[in-house]
Amino acid sequence: MSNDRRTPSMTGAQAMTRDSRTCFGAPGGIDAARLFKLPLPMQAEGVRLLFEMGQTMEQVRARLGLSAGQVQALTSVEAKFSRPGETIAAGEDA
């Protein structure tokens, strides 16, 4: 027998709402200690994802330990992610 505790009648949307998940994951998946070890463009994308997950400025500030000005500065970063042999512009559609 499965240990799955979801109710059989719960739809995907209800399950996502219930545990605060979005198609990007849950806000708890973005950890400040790990986020700030990443390159600046990836830090900025992590902050943007928190907002896309429905987090408020106060929630983002509390999660990351930043001031509102620091959060706004990160969201305004327009840089390119790069890996060997590949460059992806931030905000570029794949």
C-alpha cells in the first residue's frame, strides 16, 4: 500500500495550492546561503522566481535577509548566463 497522503479526489491544481508549489517549485527551495554562492545573473533569476511564485516583497526580504533596495537592485540585473559553449540572455525565450 502506498504512503501517499494526498486524497484521491485532489486535483493537481489543488495539490499545488495546498503545498504552495508552482511550476517553478516552492519558495522554500530557494535558500539564501546557496543562492548567494551563485553568479549574479543566477541570483537575480532566483529573486525573480520568488516573485513569480507569488511571494511579496516582505516575504522575499525575510527569506533572503536583504533590504527592499537590495532586492530591487537584484531584480534589475540584466546579465547573461554563460556556460562553456553557450550563452543565454536573461529573460530570453528558449
